[in-house]
Amino acid sequence: MKILLRTLPALLTACHAFGQWSMGPSLPLAPFSASAVNVGDKVVVADEWDGAWPYKIQVYDGQTDAWAVVQSSSNPSVPIGSWAGIAAVGSKVLIAGGAFGGCGFICPSDAVMIYDDATGSLSSGPPLSVARRECQAATVGAKVLFGSWDSSTLDVYDDATGVWSVVSSSLPGAESITSIGSRAFISSGSSIEVYDDATGAWTAMSLPTVAWASESVSTGSKAVFASPFLREVDVYDGSTGTWWSTLMPTARQFSAMVAVGSKVLFAGGSPSVAESRVDILDTATGRWSVGALPTERRSLTGAVLGTRAFFCPGPRSYGMDSIVEIYDDAIGSPYCAAAAPNSTGSPARITAQGFPGAAVQGYALLRATGLPSHSVGYFLNSLSAGFTANPGGSQGHLCLGGAIGRYAGSLFDSGSDGVAALQLELARTPTPSGLEMIAAGETWYFQAWYRDTNPGPTSNFTDAVVVTFQ
């Protein structure tokens, strides 16, 4: 496969990035060394146990905007350490490995703990094949891969079968793992091995400029590899098989690298003192912008829920604070809150996120959540708001007026999680009179229509969102 390098300038905007920062509800119990991940509409924060600090599982419910302590024990059956690997698959959150404090935070752990959000239960899994002090984890398909920098093997959990297995890599270790679709990307130094879960095939590639990918995340079709201390960032576009590279504005350590929408946030951290600065890379435009945490933080962990990125105390967070800070990438404003409940018992919602520039300068992603599983539908647009109750016998309400465009060529299937998304081509916006370009200063209204069985065949609508493009 031919890999192309395209270097984008590290453009730093003169103002703060789009998106809003806020203080979220604090954790009930201050963690000492947390790892975080989202499962469904919840964020799970898992804290280490080392014989002195109590092990904790704390869960944020996006529906109630509140945290709950699921587990708090000073004597769990197995120890989980700092820098544990964490990943979610189905309703399960798996936490594994890390360095525990019995011998000065250098002893690696082979422990596995499994939190099942469907039952609220916490159990021990079989031990990893090797103890992993700085454990990395990522989900690909129905599988979770665990690796570490000091082992060429990967532990693999298959949620479809409940079976654990071990696979070998040609790399000396896994310094970071991320995934795009059915492919998992395991990095070591500047080398990457790609495992395709759909075919079982392994392929190799190299990072163009990053000498040591200590962190990686994925967003849409892109995988982002970074060495924050060296400011190097390489972005791989899985849809085109091409690379581009950029330099982070500021060097940092102990930061949280989180992807929300098209943006990758490098939050907090510092080589020596706590930092509030956040460098934000928009992978849709290649531009950098600057944000700021409400509180200076030296060590963070992060998880994403919809358009929101949650930042919590990370590995070895000295001071043991319980502060949670939230970045919301949503653009536009919701309206027409009269969305009717569907067969899930709740209404579906629509959000828009991205960078609201006009036409090719902008980027916008529509996201519908709370849909029935495997529901088929499409998004709608208009230059006017409106309200029509139960059009065509639908159980929902149309919140658009005037000439309505339909993204009927981009039918969605909401999948098992009831979520659908569409990246808008702002220069090719469907209208009844053909494709049009969204111009600066225009205000557009968006909604989603979808099929349902409630109890018989029917249709429904989400609420709506309005976005003014710049």
C-alpha cells in the first residue's frame, strides 16, 4: 500500500476553539489513579487498589447528570494498578494490568476486572498472559486488545464468545493501541502493525514523522498518533490510506488525549507544573486552536459521551481531587423539544458538532441518539423552522418548515446502540431544487426521521437543532 505524506501547517487560531467548558458534577470519591471510558450513555471511572487506597468504580449517568459509586472496597480479590488498560465492549468495561503500590508502583499486575453495566456487577476475569505495568487497551469489533510496551504479545477478549486468547506481534511491544472500524493499530516507536478483525490479516506501516507514538486515538475514519513531549502528530485517514502531519503548539507530558467529534484535545499536563492550556487539533481542517481547563491539572484521564469530553484525575494524580471538567463540542442550539417517545420508551435526540464555517471551510457532523436498535432513517434540513404534528401518521412531529431537503442518499442504520451519524458535505447540501452550497451567515435547521415498530410499523422524528454557519 502506498502511503502519502501531506504536511499541513500548524495553524493556531487567534481565539479560543468552538465548544464550551464547564465544571461537571464532582466524583463522589476522589480517585488516586483513575482510568476512564464510556459505555452506552455512561462514563465509567475506575480507580486503582494498592493495599492502602480503596479500589473504586464510579459511574456517571448521562440521563440523570449524576455520579454513583458502584464499588468501593479496600480488599478486592485482585489488585489493579496505575496506568491500567481500560476499554468497553457491549455492556462491559474491562480494566486490566497497571502498576500497583506494593513495591513502589513498579510491580506489574496481571489482574483483570470486569464491570457489567447491564447488571451493575463487578467480577474478576482470568489473569493476563503476562503482567503489564503500563497497559494499553482498545476495542475492535467485539474484541478488546490489551498490550504493553514490554511484551510482543497481546491478550484478546472476544465478547461474542467470552473467550480469551493470546496473539503475537512482530513488534517488541505496544506503546499505544487505537482502532478504526474493524482495524486495530498497534504502535511501537515509529512502527505500526495493523490487525484487521474482519479478515484476521496483519499488515505493517510506519509513522511518517512521529518517532515515538506514546498516545493514539481515533475519530471517524482517522487514527491520530502523537508524541506530546516532542510535539509531533501524525494523522492517518483510513478512508484514503493517506497521512498528514503537524506540530502541536506546546510540548507537554501527563496530558489527556481525547477525541470528540472531529477534534483531538490535548488537555492539561506539563513537564513540571500543572497546566490549564488545551491544544485542540481539528482533524477535518488541520487547524489548531486553544482552549483552557477551568482548573490547572497535571495528570488527567478522559472519556467521551456524545459531544462531551469528560476530564477526571488521571494516573498518579497527586492531591486526589474529585474535579470533573467537561468540554462540549456541540454547535448550534436544540429546539422543538416535543419529540415523541419511541419504542425504547424515550425520545430520540439530534446534536450537531464540529466547526461551523461555511462550505469547504466548515465541518459539521449530525448525530442522532436514543434511536431504536437497527432503525433505518435519514436526516432532514431546511432554512426554516416549523411544526407539523404527526405528518403522514407518524408518531413524531416535523420541526422543519418551508422547502425541506432530505439526505435520502445517506440512509442510516442505527445499529445495536441506537446511534446514527452523518458528516455533512456543506458544499453539496440537498434541497428540493438540487444541491446547494451553505453560505456564510446562513442559518439551517436539521432533524432526523426514522422507522420504528411501536407496537406496529410506524415512523418518528428526533427533536431538532439550528446552526448558524460563519
